[in-house]
Amino acid sequence: MLNEKLTLNQELDVYPSRIKAKLEIIPRKDPVVYSEWTPESAVTEEQSDFYEQNGYLFLEQFFTEEEITEFQEEARRLQISARTNRTDVIVREPNSDEVRSVFAIHRINAVFQKLSRHPRLMAIVEYILGGQTYIHQSRINYKPGFTGKEFYWHSDFETWHVEDGMPRMRALSCSIALEDNFHYNGPLMVVPGSHKQFVACVGTTPENHFKHSLRKQQYGVPDDGSLTELVKQGGIDTPVGKAGSVVLFDCNIMHGSNSNITPLTRSNVFIVYNSVHNKVQEPFSGQRPRPEFIATRKGL
């Protein structure tokens, strides 16, 4: 049954990954911005063009001090309660009991539920994705001073496609800084322009891969040669700024972050928006879908 399902999905799969012995780079087959810009659009023409060309958009101090204070207080409360919480939505650091992420925050917390539907934010998201969206995934990533571990280079879409069944590149991530981000405390790094090429990875996905990948990803990551080539083409940007700043980035852009060995805590709210016209199907790996707290599919 698994092989039959895998074969069927491969026939429909325009971004095959983790099925060949050799890594491939496939040109993007989907738009980046799904709306035509007008003076009434939620972003400027320059911002729209920048996102199209580079795959991300940085919005300095998007939220007010009052708003970000509320988010910070809730994030700290969740972090404290998560230390003794053994439910699946709590992900811990590799080789440690320290809290790495709290998932499904738009469902379990009223403050972050409201944040996820913020009118100004939604206007930009719906402009880029061309209409109505739903939340594919949400979480808070904690990166405490001295001990916060890295997130290795990857394209989110590669994982969402293979393990969740997201068909096309019509999704984006929103990262909201809960503390000031600097170049040296493990901020988000992106490779501009890499969103226009899909890196098809090697290696068969293990069953229940999410139990390990959320702590440390080993499958669905590019090889050194492909990453080097992408960086030669686009370089590396680190969009950093004050707490309350927002980075919107395309689902397929290559990104990651270093460990935080400074005393300065760095944490962020992370929300993934997917178009209602791009709802997840059966995973293209042919395996069981990841749990609902990682990849929304109920009621879609």
C-alpha cells in the first residue's frame, strides 16, 4: 500500500525530493507574488518587487511597544509552563531538556490567536498569496542566551511538501521578533533569490521523522555543494532589528540560524500562512501525515 501511494504521488509531484540518490536543483514552477500590485495594495511597489526578487520582506518595528510587551509576557509564561509540560506541542533542544519550541500557539493561546489574524499583517499576507489563507503551522522558537541551538539550512517547503503534502509554493512564513535581534545572537539568515530554485534532497524519510527533526533536522537539508552555489549567487542576508519587527519569507527560501552563544536571548513567534487553494494532500513521501499540531489538515 505504501509503495502504491508513493507511486501515485510521484506522478503528481512537480517537486520530487528524497526519492533519488543524487541531489537535484529544480527551477521554481510557481509565482512568488500572487497579486498584481496597485496603489491600493498593502505594500509599496518597491516592497512587492523586493519580495519577488529576494524572497523575503523585512518590516521594521511593525508592532507597537504595547503590543510587543503583551507578546513577550505571554511567551515567557508559555516557556515557564512548558518546562513541566510533557505534551507533544513542546519540543526540547537536542541532548537537553531546555524548551526549544512551543507549537500550535494560535490554538492554545488567546493572545497569539489574535496576533495571527492581525488586520495589517493579514492584508500583506493575502496580497502576497493572492487571497484567503489559513494557518498551516505556528510556534514560538526560544533561543536563550549561551545555550540556544542552531536551526540548520533548509527550505521549509521541501519538508512541508514531502512530509505534509503541500502541493505548490503558495505559502509564506511570518517571523516576529520578541527581543531585539542582532547579527551575533543567532538571528534568521536567508539566501536571497534561493526561493526560485528547489533543492531536491536525498535520503529516504524515516517514519515519524518529526520526532527528531523538530529538535535537529537531518533529512531534507541541502548538501554543502548546493548551498555553496546558492550563496555564491545570492549571498546571505540577516534581517535584524528591534523587538516587534517582522520578517515575511517565502516558503522555499533557503534559511537557517546560528547557535546563540551570547548572553542576549533571542526568541520569535513563527506563523505559517498557506493559501486555501494550496491545501495539504497526502504526504508526497507516501507516509503517514505529521501530527495536527505541526501541520493543519482537519477541517480543510
